[in-house]
Amino acid sequence: MSAELTLGAEEELHLIDLETKRLSARAPQLLSKLPPDKYGAELQRTTVETNVPVVTNLTDLRREILALRRDLVEVATANDLAIAAAGTAPRSEFADFELTTTGRYGRMQEQYRMLVDEQLICGLQVHVGVSDRDLAVQIMGRVAPYLPGLLALSASSPFWNGQDTGYASIRSIIWQRWPSAGATGPMSGAAEYDRMVQDLIGSGVIADAKMAYFDIRPSSHAPTLELRTCDACPIVDDAVLIAGLFRAAVRKAEIDILDGRPDRQRAAPLHRAAMWQAARAGLTGELLGLGIHPERLPAAQAVRSLATSLRPQLEELGDWHDVEGLIEQTLARGNSADRQRAAFAEHGSLDDVVDQVVKETHGPAAGDLPTTPTIRGYRFRAGDEAIGPGLRARPAYADVGGYFRTLDAEAIRAKNERRDEWAQKRGLSFVVDDKLRGFGVDLVPRIVTHHEWKQLAAGLAQRARAIEAFLEDAYGSRRIVADGVLSEAQVVDASGWRVEASLLPTGTVRAPVQGFDLIRNEFGGWRVLEDNVRSPSGAAYAVAVRHLLDEVVPEAPRPAGLLNPETVFALLRETLLAHSTNPEPVGAVLSSGPGSGAWFEHQALAEGAGLLLVTADDLAVDGHRVRHAATGEVIDALYLRMDGEVLELATPADPDLGARIIDVAATGDVFLANAPGNGLADDKAMYVAVPDLIEYYLDEKPKLESVPTYRLSDEAEKLSVLDRVGELVTKPVDGEGGHGVLIGPSANAAEVAARRAEIAADPARWVAQEVVTLSSHPTLTATGLEPRHVDLRAFVYLTGVGPTQARLADFALTRVAPEGSMVVNSSRGGGAKDTWIIGPDAGSDGEA
């Protein structure tokens, strides 16, 4: 072999104050106690770099990295510090930067300003011995296709400046801002490379050859080819894996050069795209394959394919079995970004994330042994809420997951039979197309941690207050139109607009019960998918599902602090009657009767909240009050749960009943909840404007994100959507229950063409949304646990638009899509789960 193919590495390590969990700028003090040939300073005083000596195999590389970490930990611990091998320290903030005081670094700060000040990042550099610089330069471009996979394996920097960035490796994104970072492209040899570096120096953009921060470069201080792409890795074996794969890629490129194979490199923009994709998704999404025209592959498949393509070289170097095993270990536990997010999800504390990274950095080469058993046979996918990499239950599910894991086929059959008997006996059902259907319930509960629920409470209360303020304004003075935030047509020409809603008194709370459909993306972030402001259903079903689980699986372990969904009954009554002046007010649920889609819920809410259950035939308007026809009792509040509009109510005894009820409501003598005309706010075209409503009415930034949505009444957006119908979700603006929804990637060509024609014919009737893959959750089937997509419907109850007048109820309904579908609506075959929301009694929240 022309190349020596020795191995070496440099690890950049953060210094962490053990008390504050923040970065510590005490590197000079520690370095004064460490041998200078093994440890060095970096640009920032919060970092120490280790210099691993030259070795010839992966076993020795592992040993040397561990030895250097061990000695550094000893010195750091004596100074109340810890070390963290991660692309970014989870609690790092811009203010933590302190420059190492050398003339060179001082010059860099003066020249690059903020670019230097944000370099609170740590990488892993791997060196492979290639002393022939011509050969090293020729190899550089040929190994570029392997770099995205190596970056994805190393990704350890999801948190930056106190927040989740949405990237698995934000370090690599920050690093790419250097003017000399990235790929060099193909080069003929050392002369061409050296000339390019000299030209960069001559341009004044970089000061010296050490600042040639390319993804791969001939080392500036050793006869090696240096990989500079990767994040620092907390678990040593991840660094060893990357070194093994990189050395094999170098060897493969060397053989191709010696054999005279042409260098067919992918276009530079494609390489940048592949690197960005790896930084964004890590191992949880897709990566681009190795070809010149790369295909999109699930990350695990892409990584295995990368290793397989290098198998001959790995076998030649004696590394195949080690690398094969290390890949499976890494894919099983996830990369550091995955593990950091899982640690944060448990309590919402960045301190937990810091502790985890420090523990892994200080720990054994392979990381700690897992403490939870595997869920064998489960089809894991990125974004599963309960089962993580390695088919192990995530921390919040350790107890309940263990319970369901032990059920055999006979036990599952018995549990499901008992569930069905319970549901049938209690009439747990709904009506679709005039047919009564059972309400499907899965027995595996979904858990929402306390810190997540706090975030949802703040974001949904904010959203509900803004929607309520908009409805009052829209049917009043319409300031939002006068100020140019919305056009008159967007309000009065919207499909949900009702003229009679303008008759209600100023100050009437129009939407005291609001439902919100939420989804989680692959990183665990919540997004609002839809607003439901007319008559959102689900409250009584959530209570019933809890009762069902208590009866059918009482032995399934419950977490501490579990909230009780039955509190909704008192909350509903309090909300409906909040503004009544009657000392003994009377409320009623106004239903269309047994043929109504949610008749089960109407009955349950009326009984639980102490409300009358009435239909139009049970009402009379007399003495300018709405009364219960049979008793003459005055009704102070009507909770509208009919299938049609109030104005359309008619009985043989009173053909104008609906209009007369509106007249009473106009004087304030009966409260209508939810009011006529609320469809204006949950018109799906209005969904796009909710962030603007929050900023306009509350002068706040939205606390929860929406799904990117296109309003097709806009000509530019319509044209864009028509080109992408097969990639988007399209919905009618006034659709309910999942009717009319087309998920483009799951549709056939005929369905896409038909929807494109419908949109072209009447664009204002449609909206389109980007596809966001719903998170998945285990469901109990006859053969065991299987993943299904889920969403969450949560409810806010309002008595006004003030900060203390909106409350997220203590329950939520998790809706479950059928196998192979992302549509969760019951009317489309979906079911439900019990949602276990953890309240404050469960313990400390930690810090976010």
C-alpha cells in the first residue's frame, strides 16, 4: 500500500462547571497541569483538545482515546469541572464565549468578529496516514460521498443557545460559515492544492494554511489526511466507528486511483445538500445515497449501505467485524442527538441533557448497558413516542411498556374481548352516514409529560385567546380589516361567516370551548394541525376511555401525578355559566338527537356537568327567554352541539324557533356556546392567519408552531400547489372529520389529477399543507405491539380573552390512524387511546 493508513485523532472537549452545568473558561488552568504534547488549547477558553498518538488499529485507538479522557477527567474533577464530548454543550450560550489569549486568535476575532464569537463548538478530527501529499489530495474528493453518513453517525449538537435547533448537528452548520469550510472539489495533486491555499491566503480571507477548514484536507502538521466533518462524540466507540469507516474510504479511494478508475464526483450542490440533510436529520430521517445521482434512503439503510460498499477494504484492514458490530450498536441506541432529545423529553431540563453527555463522555467506550428490555419484533420508526432505538421503551414508558410486553397472545385476546364488551355495554359509539359504529379503543396508553403539557397549556391558551378576540372583532368593529392585517373579503366572504352572528352583544364569549388537533414531528416538536371552534368533540370519549382502561387493564402501572379527565365536567359547567347573574343558573346541551354523530358525548356531557339534554322539540321561547318546554324552566346557557345552524332550527310548534333563539341571545338573556359564525375561525383558510391574529390581538409571538399551509385563493400559492399536489396534503376549507383530505404521497395518479382539477376549478375552496409525518405509538394487536400514527386533540375552555381566562383542560384525546394510514378521524376508520397526562405532583419540572 502506498498509504500508511495509520490512525490518529484529535478530540475537542467542552469544560463544564459541575454546579451550574454551564461552560467554564478555565482551560488555561487545566492545561498548565497536563502534558503539552497530548493536550492543547483551542480558540475558546472553554475547550481542551486531546491529541491521540499514532496507532495502527481500532483497538489501540479506543485505548488511547480512553486514556486521554481519563487523565483529563482526573484533572478536571479536582477543579470541580467535567468534560463533555459533544458538538455543542447543551447549555452553551453566546455570552459564554471567552477567547484564548494568543496573537493569532486575537487577530481572528478582529477579522471575523461574530463568526469567532459563536464558535462554542467541538469536533472530532480523524487522521489517516497518507504521507504522499499528491495521493492525499487526489483521495480527498473521492471520499466526499461518505462524509454525510459519518456526520449523521457523529451528530451530537441538537441544542444551541438554550433551545432545540431542529438540527441533529447544528455545529456543522455553524462551522460551514467559515469562508474556507466545505469541499474543495476534485484536484490533481499537492501543487494545485497548495496553490489554492496560497491564493486564499493572498486574498486576505484566511491568515495561514491552518485556516484551510475543508471537510477533508492534508494535515497542516502531520503526514496524514484529516477528516474535519464530524461532531465530537460522547461515546468513544462512535468515534472509533467513524475512524474505521473513514480509513476504509481512504483505502478504497487509493485503490481506485492506483487502478486508474475515473473520479466521477457528484455535483458540488448535491454534496452540500447531502451534508445539510445529514446535519438536519442525523439518523432519524433520510440520507442521500452514495451515487452521483443519489437516492433518498432511510438513515439506517444508508449507513449499512455505506459500510457494505467498504466491506472489502474493511476486511483487508481487519476491521469488518468490529465496524459491523459498532454500526448495529449505534443504530440501536441512536446517535448522541437522539439520546439528548430523549433525555430532554423526560423532564424538559437541559441539565438532564448535560448530565447525560458528561456521563457518556466520562464512561466506558461502549456506553452504559441499557436497563430496559427490548420489545422484540416491534417495527421501530423514527418519531416513535414510546419505543426508541434498539427497540427499548423510552424512560416515561419503562413501566407500562414492560407490562404490555409481557402479555401473550391469549392474554391480548382476553383483554381485547373485555374491552369490546365494556364499550358495547356502555354504548361507546358514534354515528357516520346514519349508521352507528363502535368507537375503537387501543389499550396502550399514551403519556404526555408534565413539562410538555405546560408548554401546550401556554401555547394553546394563547391561540384560543387570539381566536376569541378575532371572532369578537370580526363580528364587531373589524379593526383587523381597518388596520390591513386581513382583507374584508377574507372575513365576510369566508365560508364560515354567518350574518346573524353580528347580532350577539359586545363582549359575548363566542368560542368558550375550543379544540386543537396537534401532531408531533420526528424530533418530538408539537405542531398545531387544525383549530376546531364550532363544536369540537372528544371530551366525553376521553373520560370513557379512561374508565375503560381502569376496568380492562387495572394492573397496568400508572405514573405518579396522573391527571383526572373527569374534571372536564365541572370545568364545562363553570365555563358555560360563568357570566350568568342567576344565583341558580341552568345550562343545557342542545343536540340534534340520537342521530347526531356524537350523541354518546352529548349524553355524557349533560349528565356529568349537570346540564339538561335537549333537542329543538324541548325548547320554547316565551317572555323573551328560552325555556325548557316541559317544565318552563328558564335556560341561561345553551351548549350548541347540533349538526346544523341555530338559525335553521324549526319545530311544528314554532317554525321560527332558531331566529327567536338568536333574538334572545342578542339581548344577552341566553348564552350560546359555541356561537353561530364560529366557523369563520376554523375555516382552514383562516388557519394560515392565526399567527398573525396572535401578534395583532395579543402582541405576542406564537408559542406553538403551525404546519406550513398554502391558501389557494392566492394566485402565486395556487400555481405552486398545482405543481405539487402529489407532494402535499390538500383539504376543503370547510371540511370536517377528515372528509375530502387527500394525502398526495399516498394517492394514485388518478386521485392526484382529479384533485388538481378540483383546485383549478375553485381554488378558494381548498388549502394545502406540507406533509408532516405524524409520530407513531405502539398499539396492541392480536399479534403483539405494532406502531400506528397518532395525533392529539386538546381542549381550551375560555371565559374571556384575558391571560387568566383560558385554561387547558386536564385531558386530551389521542386519535389513532388505521394501519398504513395517517388519517386519524374516527369516521375514516381511526380509533383512540387513553392519554396519560402527568401533572405537577409528579415532581420537579426542571428548566427549559
